[in-house]
Amino acid sequence: MLAPSLSLVPAVAPAAVAPVAVTETPGFHALVTEHRPSLVARAKQLCRSHMDPEDLVQDTLERAFRGYHTLRDGARARAWLFTILSNTFIDRIRQKNSEPPSDPLDEVAVAAPPPSPRPAWERITEAQLSAAVATLPEELRELYRLHAIEGLDYNQLSTRLGLNKNTVGTRLLRARKLLREALAGAAGEAVQP
């Protein structure tokens, strides 16, 4: 960061920016001396804690220096500088938001999760499932068989069995609960049929 008393002329002008004549700098230096404190105060308000306000002011003054020849009314210099400050701040935010995350996921070492033990439902045999279904009360057994094996949905079950759709849902819930309890003993733990 350059102090206000130092020259703001870049050592090497970028190729895309036309160099500014050195004869314009005395008026610019007076402008900087007069408005720099208020620019710093406004930059602190804008930046809060996510950016360095002094860097924002420096970038603003560099842009102002390059465009100083476009300032026609010296009485509006303060508004002109504050507009440049605001635009510079917005450009920084946009640039920051468009950059990819600094730590790409490819480079982050992530430990592979340990292999999970075989789920309890995979240890249930077809014979155990058939035996558990056979223990269900008749009304639940037929309903569960039509839903789980034949693949009928609630509406089809309601029509076929002459039951209310809510009753179908409640009975399927009870059938699953009873099957879980029956199969838990066979698998040695709670299971989800």
C-alpha cells in the first residue's frame, strides 16, 4: 500500500491501460490528500472484516488516477471518488464469489468410511420371512402379501379389499411392526422389512 504522499503512478503501466501524463498528477495529489480520510472511513464501513479497507482505497485511487482525465467538474470529485470506491468494492465481491473454493475436494484427504457390517435384513432367509408372514393375523397377512409380493398400491388394495385407504395404511403399518418383531429374533437385532 502506498502512503498518500508517494506517487501513485504505477512503475509499469499494464498493456490494456493507456499511460496517464505526469503533468496531471499535481491536481490528483491534492484531490487524494483532501478525500483520502473519508475514502478510508467509507471503505471500513463497506469491508467490515472480510477485506482490507486500505487495499480497497488503494485500488480505488489507482482506478481514479487512470481515469483522472475524465473528471470534468472538480466540485464533484468527492462523489466521483466514492462511486469508484463502491464499484471497486462490488467488483471485488463479484470476483470473490466467482472464484472456485480454495480447497478443492480432490486435494482434501478424506478417509474412507469403514465397511459397515452386513445389514440384519440381508441375514434373513426366505424361509424365515415366510415363517414370519405366516404368524401375521389373516387380515394383515393377505394385505401384506398383496402389497409386498404382488405390488398393489394403497388405492388398488382399498378397491380390491373394500377398505378405506387410511385403513389400508394403518393395517400395513401394523403388519410391518409385527414382522419386525418376529424377524428381530431371527436376525438377532431389529430389522426393517
